[in-house]
Amino acid sequence: MYKLMIVDDELLMRVGIRSMLNWEEFNFHVVGEAGNGREALELALDISPDLIITDIKMPVMDGLKLIQEASSSLKTCKYVILSNFDELHYVKEALKLGASDYLIKSEITETTLIELLTTIGQKLHSEQVNPTNTMAHQYSKSLRHLKDSFFQDVVSGFIDEGEIVAKAEELYLRIRSDQLVVIKFFVNYYEKAKRKYVEKGEKLLRFSLLNMMEEIIPCKWEKEIFVESSSEYWVIVNVPLESGTVHVELNKVCTKLISSIKDFMNLSLSAGVSTIVPDFLSIRKACQAAEFALKQGFYTGSNQVLHYRDVVLTPARKEVNGMLSPQQERDVLKFWVSKDNQRAQDFLEGIRSDLEVLRADESSIRKQYITVMETIHSHMSRTTERAKPSFTEKSPYEIVLKGEYWEDIHQDMLAHIAYYFQIDSQIMQEHTYADLAIEIIDKYYAEDISLQSVANQINVNPSYLSRLFKQEKGENFVTYLTRVRIEQAKAYLLSRKLRVYEIADKVGYHNYTYFSKIFKKTVGYTPEEYRDLQQRSM
């Protein structure tokens, strides 16, 4: 078990990182925390940690000084830097001092921490197994890693322009500094895809993809492949000087690669292709172009080859209002009440068509589908709303927020609506009218509801509902509604955050005097007396 220290002057950040993982599952044990570099140094020299995750900017002693001081005594300890986006120049200095990696605070997730621990754990294990000549051994085995790190430094701007060419020669890059095109490949639905490789690990997946890329990209093009993650791969190629047909050839190569990987590995890939840039100094710009092209796949779907020169000419997408119009809200109610799948499909097609006409951006599209789902949920019974579809592990909200492509979100939404139609219909058959009335009261007690309005919602005669409610529940409709409202009012009174007239309005009584009268009749005290009495007893 490796020993870990967390160093940050923000208590919430330390607690947040410590609580994010069960560290022991990944062979690390949190042995200490510190709020500044001086405190961390004293603790580190005492407990000899294997890994220190430290903030850069801290009082008393900052992270850079901590690494500098600790490294002289803790020869095998690894350091990972915590940074904000505006502190990246400090990160560069920390990496020069020997830090193994860095994490942007706002982007820390369970996944990034697991990937980090896996990498650091492998390094620590390697050094323990073969402590002699460690650096030479690591260099011979990890030229791939060094190239990937170099590429990340170029893209991130961590390497000076003057260093790029020299570093490229030192790493024996196979590409020249002229006529360069950058292609980014992305493995679609990666979380699902990697389950197929769970027994042999992600390394097999990476190895197979890299081999396919090496094999299929033509030998006439000098190329270098960089791995950003198991789902993201960058290919940089030198294209011929006679670039008249390069666009066609690149499209053909990318299409062939995507098709071959689908046939041999049953994986779906998408690609973003930059324009031609003249030299290494322009690679960062080319990467941004390839990334921009690839992101347009959200609108067009998976298994696409998207060229920057094509997508940049399309009209820009923009943020649009995600609210439904009153007519659209009525349309949702109509297809929910009718449980008509075709009507729901036509409604969503209309939503999609409107968003396309408006050239809505990705964020606006996701928000619009969330709004539709929230509107549908407002009409569901609680039992229906709690039902989880058997055909997916994710809630509809997760699918909308995390769906990789617009078409997937659209189809998954239709599937969920059809499922909820089925569940709600079953519940209507299994529940009595009194049960359905209680569902409505519990959900809408704060609104102007009545026996008549509830009966209309469940399509039953009010007199029949009144008799049935009394028979099944042992109290009449109005008594139950009053009890629900008064119990909620009690909770509000105890919180002391609202005035009594505000509480009356929140529980469905818009006349304060009437509310006070009903409350005293039910509880035995006025709302003010009840609040004071409860306060004295606490």
C-alpha cells in the first residue's frame, strides 16, 4: 500500500479530494494532510510518503518550494500539482523540478484521479522492482510516453517555440516540420466499448488501435501517432507538396480506418481533420482546428470524418432560449394523456426541427431536451417518475447531459417516453381512483386543487370519487387535503425562515385569515402560538 499526502490551504479542497475515492482500492492510503508547504515538509520528512498531491500557491511555503526541499531527502517520492487555469506557468516550473503530473482543480473527477493513481502506481512499482538504473530503464521502455508528453506540451503551450524542433529531433519523431495535417480520432461510446476489454485491460484496446492506425495510414505519408487517452488519438502526417487531392485522400484514409476498426474490433470512431499547416510551430493551431471539426459531430452523428475546412464554412451555432411555449406545453400534456407514441414522436421532431432552424448550439439543445423531460415529469405520478427503465443504466437526465450525439439523445428520449407511457398505463390499471387522487394531492397540495379538479384529471365522476375516497381511506377528500397542507405548514413554521402569511400561500391557502382559522381548528393553536410553543420546547 503506497502512502499519500494531500496538501492544500483550502480545507474544502482537501476534504473533496480525500472523499472522492476509496483510495485503498487503488493501493494508496492517505497518511496525512497539510495546509501549507512548511507544515507538509515537516510531516513528509516524518512519514516518508510515496506520493504528495499539492497545491502550488499556498501561504508560508508554496508547492514549488515544497517539491524543491522535499526532493533532496525523499528520493523516490512522486509529486502531483494542483493548479488553476491561470497558474499554468507555475505548473511548467513544477514539472521541471520533478513533478510527475498535474491536475486542474476545476476538472478533477473520479476518472482523472483513477488514471493518475494507475500511472503513479506503475512508476512506483517499477522503481521498487528494479531500483538500479531506473532512469535508463524507464527511457528505453517509455519513448511512447515521452512522445505523448511532448505532444501535450506543444498543444498546451508548455514548451517554448524555440525548443520544439530540437525536442522533436531528440525524440526521433518521424515527421518533418512542413506540410502537416493533424487528425484527431475519437472512440465513440468509449465507456461501453471498454467493457469488452475488461479482462485484458485498456492496454490491449490501445495497442490494437495503434497497430491498426500504423498499418492503414499510407507509408508515403510520414506520420506520428500520439495518445491523449484510451479514447482519443492524434495523428500528425506530412502530406505531399502537390496538395490538390490531399482532402480527398485524407477522407479516404480516415474512412478506411474507421471502417476497418469497425469490422475488426467492433468499435465506432469519428475523426476531425485540420487544414494543412506549414511547420511544427503551427501544430497547436492545427489541433484546435481538428478538435473544432470533431465537435461538430454532435450534430451530424458518429462514424463521421469531419474536415475543418468544410465545417468552418457552415453558419455559426448560437445559444437559444430553452423554454417551451404555452402551446408546446399543451402539446406535451395532450400526448401524455393520450399515451400516443406517434404524437410524442411528431412533437420531438418539431422540437428538433425548430432547434436546427435556429442553429442552436450543443448546450441549448441539451437544455431543450431537459426542459421537455421536466415538463413530462410534471404530469407523472410519483410511482411512474420513480420507475427506472430496464433497458438502460442511466436516468433520462444523465442521457441528455452525457449523450455524445444529438441523434442518440433524441432516440433515447423517445424510448423513455414510450416506457413511461407503458408504466403509467399499468399504474392506472393497478391503482384505485382514491390512490390516484392521493398522488395528485401529495404533489399539488400548494395549488388551487379541489375534488372537482382532481376528478377531472383522473377522468371520474366527482361524487363517485368522494364516496370511494371515504370508503378506502377512512376520511373524506377535503380532510385529507387539509391534513397534508397543515403538516407541511408545521414544517415551515419550525424552520422559522418564512413569515406566517408566506407559509399560508406556500401550502395553498391564499387567504391568511382563513389559513389561521383552519390551522387552529386542526392543531388547537394559531400558527404563531404553535411556532412559539415549539421554540420554547426545543
